[in-house]
Amino acid sequence: MEPKIDVVLSPNLLELYDLSGKIVVVIDVLRATSTMCAAMSNGVRHIKPVATVEEALKHQGGDWLVAGERNGEKVTGFDFGNSPAEYTKDVVDRKQLVLTTTNGTKCILASTQADEVLIGSFFNYSKLGEYLKSSAKDVILFCAGWKNRVNLEDSVFAGYLVDYLKESHTWESDAVELVHLAATTAMNDLEAFLYNASHAKRFRRLGNHEDLKRCCAIDAYPSLMRYENDLLVPFDN
Amino acid sequence: MEPKIDVVLSPNLLELYDLSGKIVVVIDVLRATSTMCAAMSNGVRHIKPVATVEEALKHQGGDWLVAGERNGEKVTGFDFGNSPAEYTKDVVDRKQLVLTTTNGTKCILASTQADEVLIGSFFNYSKLGEYLKSSAKDVILFCAGWKNRVNLEDSVFAGYLVDYLKESHTWESDAVELVHLAATTAMNDLEAFLYNASHAKRFRRLGNHEDLKRCCAIDAYPSLMRYENDLLVPFDN
């Protein structure tokens, strides 16, 4: 029997899904999971996602880098914000990273019932797609959204993964149909498509269009990582 | 300032929206809100949506018709199920109707904070669109979904309404972008598009493709109704 694929469009919908025995892919394209891929590709040993600013700050010192955002802005006292551009090799290589974000890190912590919790963004698209295809397990694509609302960039990336898995996986889910449809349209010009999203509009107000553009770079940071013992650790196919 | 439009893709997301001062349109195309439009057009005086089978059964007798479904099937002891085809003029004219369904009726009862609660389906599309346009109030399109999951037919009808209101209303909502995109594609061949939905697949299993086809008949039962004092009552533009 072919493995199944489904999509959770917002954390508010997670309770409707049984994660046990499945692979969950957490998706927060702008910007938590993109940042994670960039940091991992540039050499961090592992990433600890935490729910609160206080918990993140406890890790300050030694070779820990403390990073994250609240409402899209860098937190006072943190080493980094949540832009992938900050995580260059010269500053993150061989370091440990603790990260807290408005949406994405909470979704990782909420998915621990799953068999495997992975991280997805356009940055690791093909490598992740290939892993999911070869694993032949049921997959849940978990979109972080924005403050529990559905957002376009996470939905579209989920749709990209559906497209990657359309021959290997089956579905009976309307959410899958919706995101696949959005992705099929977005594939013509991903950046322009996302630029129209309300999140992108908010980005424009914050002067961060560069990050949107950056996060659309498919396969730019092809790292795989899974959540194990409170840490995101790298692994290979 | 132009009025705003937003979409609630599932009852699980309703808590994120402030309904006060707004018009809520409850959408449960397959089949609660389609049935309501058919019954109203065929002469029922009003419709009482109730949450439970027990409450519905209390109304049996007199000129009350007791109707509804659980899990898509007619309830034992009820006069009608939830297919619009059953609500012909000869049986419903001048009667009172009490209705309970798996998804749609609950959404009406959850929306009473709003300024107005209206009923939407392809059956009353243009008339409803015209009313929303002329009212110039903020609009929330509330998709009932299927057991709190997002479904395609309600999302697509929400997208049709967005399309109707795209000149009169504005939005900063990614859910609006998603449903509008789906509707734009569906408009080429609505029935075929919905036939691919998982709900339609379930319908095929239940042998109810006729109802899907029926519920795609745009403007077939152009009735407006709003929820007032526990009843859905007809009104005109």
C-alpha cells in the first residue's frame, strides 16, 4: 500500500491528526525553518528549539549562540535574529545554536508524538523530498502559519513537497489539494507569488523583502535534520 | 475606507477572528447550507438550526419538519435527510423546519457574536454576493469544513465570494489568497474540480454524486436568510 500524505495548515488544526508512526515535516519558511537549514549547512553542530525567550537566554555563554525573534524582530540580548543571512559559516561553524521563534519552534515541540520530526524549507527541498520518497512512511506536512493563521508561504512549500511526492504517496485530503494547487501556480514565479502574501506585505513594511527573496532560493542549503533528545541534529540520506 | 474580507477555513480557526460588527457567512456547501437555500426558496417559513439530534426531535409534530444528518446519513426518525432534492415545494411550503447537521448548524450557533449571520452556497451565490457588496461591512466567510478539517467545496465557494467582492472589499489575509486561487481554477469546471475533493470521494462511496452535481447549480435557489432569535428567517435585498 502506498504511504499517505496530509497537510496541517495551522497549529490550531494539529489536534485533528494522529502523528504516531508518521514523519512530520515542520514548515516555517519565513523564517524559522529556512534559518535552521542555513545554519546547519554552515556548520552548526545542532540546534535547540525552545519555546520561550527566557529559556533561550539560559544558554548564553560558551560556544552557544542564542537566536530568534518575536513578532518578526530580533530579541534584545540575543546574538542573532531570524534572518538566514546572519548565519554565515564564519560565525556559526561548530557552534551550538539555541533558537526561539514566534511560530516555528513551537510546532517542533508540539510534534514529538511523531516517529520522526524533520525540518522543511525551500532551502532543503529536493534533499528532503528525496528522503521522504525513499522512507516510504506516511508524511504529515505541518505548516506553522502566522500566529495560528494559515499563511501562503508555508502552504505553498507544503504544496511543493506534495508535488515531489505525488507519484510515491497518496492522499484523500482536501488540504493537500488546496496547497498543491497553490504550488502549481506558484511554480511559475515563486517569489512574485509569495510577494503577494500578507506575510510578504508585512515584510515589506518591515523592510525585509530581501529575506523573502532569499528564502525562495530552492536547494540553497541542502541540509537534513531531525529532532532527537531536544535537539535538531543533522543526518544524511 | 473599503470594507475587509477574511476567510475562516475551519471551525478550529474561528477563535482567531473577532466577529463583532461584521457579517459572517456560514458555508457548508455539501450539504447543509445548500439544503437551507433550497428549502427557503421552496417556501419554508423559517429554519431552526440545532446542535443535537435530541433537540431536533423535540420539535416533531404540528407543522414542524425534522431534518438533518449525522456523518452524511439521514437520522432515524427524521422526516428528511440533508439532500436539497428532498425539499420540494409540495412538501416544505409554509412549514417550519428544524435542522441538525454534522458541521454546518454548529457553525451558525458559534457565530452569534457577529452583527449578521447569513447562509451561503452556490445556490444563492449572486444574490448573496450582491447583498454583501451593497452592505459595505466587513465580511467573514466561515467554512464549516468536514469534522473541523478544511474541505475543498467550502473553500472554493468562499473563493467565489471573494471573486465577487474583489472590487468592493480588500484583504490582507493569506487564507483569502488561497481560496481565491482555488476558485479561479474551479471556475473552468466547478463540478469536475469538486469531484476530485476527498469529500466528493466519500460521496462517491455513498453513491451521492447526484448531490454534488446538484449543489454546483449556481443561483438555482436564490434565497437570502439571516439568523435571528434562534431562527433562520428570509429577507430580501
